[in-house]
Amino acid sequence: MSVRIGDIESALMDWAPAETAQSYDNVGLQIGRLSMAVNRCLVALDVTPEVVREAKSIKADCVFTHHPLIFKPLSNLTDDSLVSSMALDLAEAGIALYAIHTNLDAARDGVSFELAKTLGLQNIEFLSGIEDKVLKLVLFVPVDHIDSVRDAALSAGAGQIGNYSECSFSHGGSATFRPGAMSDPFSGNAGGPRESVNEIRLEMQVARWVLKDVLAAVKKVHPYEEVAHDVIAVENEFKNAGIGAIGSLAEPTSLASFLNSASSVLENPGLKYVGNEQMIIDKVAVCGGSGSDFIGLARKAGADVYVSADITYHRFFEVMDQSGQIEMAIVDAGHYETESMTESLLCNWLRERFPEVEWVRTSVRTSPVKTWTGG
């Protein structure tokens, strides 16, 4: 049976749910149909005219990118601007386009984790979790059905807390109810007297986007006609997705040595940085792409250096104390350079799960930015 774009999307959403993308983002299928069969896909960081030509030349069915081509609604689909021209070209060629952007940034083992690994970091974790993504689901279950209800909820995605799964809490109590005349009660009779039953209160953490699936799974096995449950908003950070990454070097080193290594592995000869070249670097925080807004998180986490991109001039001053001493180094390593490893990350991840599809990493360096080093 052919692999379809919808099959690939389902797998990607388990890894990097669309609901973890930033509000301004536009992720998912941008051109084409989810029902489209896929045999060969081109993977690139960006869509450029060269990438479109490459997709045509290798007869790709679709292009998977990190950066979306379409961020804002297009007023027309013509050849009079760069974005609409490329979108039209892909559509006319029958080539689909799929983007996985800030949701992959936020994913465990996503973009920032891959950047951290590229820099040689160990014991990598999120720099910060994300908020407003967690709910607590409370279910009231008769004692004899607690195992089947718990298993159904956990199988549907409830109970994930960081690196732990199948997390739940339960305790017993007595519940009362009076069946209405039109009811079909599990115990007692319709229109009968008030009933009392021994129940278990079952509590689990649930990500907002899986709540619907969890409740549907519970209702299939719960014996009550009306499933008694509460959905409670909590202020816990969601720890299965997050912002940036942080880890440690195998051996502490000087900032100068770290800069030499980073320049080499990221293939960027022109790093911008703030810091004393002799300062010792051990704990390293990173964020692939634009990460100016997370300088404070890196400092709070105790990082010796923060590696990201698109850091504006005045943000470099934020790591100085009252006397102007640098408390944490910052390295601006370039937007493309801190995310280019996403191409191989996606190719390898998708190839492992869909070996029937030929996954081709682009041969194009999609960044239009160059560094002048003299000569």
C-alpha cells in the first residue's frame, strides 16, 4: 500500500504536534492533498527557486521544509512575486509542499536538540518547557473497571510527564446518584431511588490536543451512561515540548576554543560573539534560529554561553553586570547555520519510519546570506 502525505503527517504530529507551534506560524500541508501518494521527497530548510528546480529534476512528489513558504495568506497565485511564483510552480508541477517549523523547534530531539548534539553537548534537556498546554483530567470510575479505563486513557496519550509515561494517581471514595426516568444506569433502575457506589478517583495529566482522543477512548470502556469527569486547567509547564536546549561539554574549555569548534562544525567562519576568550565554557544553552528572546532563560539556567542567531546589537548588552563585566557569553552563529542540520535530521527520521519513500536531502545551500572574510 502506498504511503500518503497524511500517513507522514500523522507520524510527524506524534513527534512535533502542530499545537506546539508558535501562534504566528503556519505549519502543515501548504500545497497538495493529504491523500496524495508519495514515492520520492526532497527535504530542504527553505523553499527557493533552486529547490523547486531540484524537486522537478529528481521527479519528487513533494518537498518537506522547515521554514514555511506561505506565512501569510496570498492575495493571488501568480508569477508576479517570489513566494506566489514558487507556490504556483510547485502546484503546476503537481508537487506537494509540507512545512514543519516551530513545532519541530519545540520537539524533544528536534531542531535545538540537534544543534546541541552538533556542538558536542551531553545530557541535553529543554532550556524551558512551554505553558498553557497542560490539563488535568479527573475520572470517576467504579472499582471493578478502574484498570480498563486507566489503560484506555493512557493508550490514548494521557499520563505523559517529561520522560515518564503512564503516570496516574487514584484513590477511593463513595459516590451517589439518582437515576432519572429516561436513564439507563449501570447500577439501580431508571426512576429509582438514590444509589451509592464505591468509585475510584483517577487523575492524569493530558496535553490539550489529546484530550478529545482520551475522552473518546474512555467512553468506549467506561460503564456509565454519563461519564463523570472533570477537566481542570493547571499552570504546570508542558515538559514534552519546550524552548531551546541546554547541556554540557564533555570537557570544559575556553571560549576561544569553543568558538573555533563551533565555527568548524557549523561551517560559519564569521561568528559574532560577546565574551572573554579566556572564560571557561562548560554549560551551553542553544536555540536554533532566532533566539534573542531566550537570553534571559539561558542566564537563569546557569549557561556559560548561549548559541543562537538573529541577535540584535542591544541584546548583547543584556549579559553584562553593573560594571560591564560579561556574565554569560553569547554567540550569534547565523540563522541558516544553526538550523541547516534540520535537513539531515528530518531525512533520517523520516527514512527510518517510511523506508518505502526515497528521502533526498537538497544539494542547495538555501540561505541567501554570505559572509565576507576578505581576499
